[in-house]
Amino acid sequence: MSNALIYELADGKPIYYNGYKDVLNGKKPIEALLGSSFLQAILIARIVAWLHEHFSDKYLVLTSELGIQIDRNNWRLADIALLDKSLASKIKTQEKYINVAPDFIIEIDTKAAIDEGGQIGGLDYFQTKTDTLLNFGVKKLVWIFTQNRKILVAEKGKAWIIDNWDNLSLELEGKKLDLNSLIDDI
């Protein structure tokens, strides 16, 4: 199987892109697996703009499926990550993935094959990825789910919170962002 179909690596086992079987069967080109939905793209763009406005003095705001190398057998991707600027000098710009933990990660849905008999299924994927990143040193990981308009907030050592967008804002360092306000005009 092509390495290009691998989305992430967990404990040495590949997690494939959602739809990888269609590529293998010749039903779709690989490019069809890589794109974001219209809603995902809007949310990412507007969240990144908000993060730049409020946090660019302290953090690098990184996006575009940032690769995070946890160890030899584990690497994960992040839709949006905030990396303390003081850590940037420890990362070689020619390296493919970063090897330090961002402080915050925001994930919008997933491109992982979690319902197609991949190596890890359903809720296990989200729990395992979240635990792995928190144990690596990420302070807070926020999952935004567009289909059911839910948000999950996970911090190491605290109870995870999951609720509707209407009841729970994206909150980082005391600043809050109402997700509904990002899509009011569409």
C-alpha cells in the first residue's frame, strides 16, 4: 500500500486517510482524500485570523496539517497549532515535522479512516490521539466537529468537556471565540 495513503502513525501502525480504499480500487484519485470541506476551510481561516490577532506576540500560529513527531513510531498532524515562539529556534526549518509539543492544538474533524476498518476505530481514534498529544506536552487540545456542531476540550489532568457550539466557546488563555459568530455570514 502506498505511503501517500497514510494519514498518521500511532505506535508504529499506520492510520490511513478516510477513503483510502476508493483510491486503491481506482474509484478516486488520491487528491480527493486531501481536501477540506467548505465549512472546515472557513473555520480554519477565521480561527487562524482570530489567533493571529490575539496571540501572535507570544505564539507562532501554525496550520496546514502541521506534522508533530512524537517519537520514531508516532507522528500526528494538527489543523491549527500554537507554538511558543521561544521554541521555534529549537526546530530546524528543513525538518519535515516538529519534535516539540505545541501549547495548543485545534482540530476540525479528521481525515483519518476511522469507520472503514482502519487500524483504530471511531471514538478510540479521538481519545488515543488526544491522550498521545497531551502526554507529549500539549496543554490543551480542542476538537471541533462540524457535522453535529460539537466541541470537545481536553486538558491534561482535567475532565474533558464536550458540548454544543451554542453552549461552549473556544477559549484560550482567557480569550473566548464563539464559533457560531465565525459562520454567521454564510
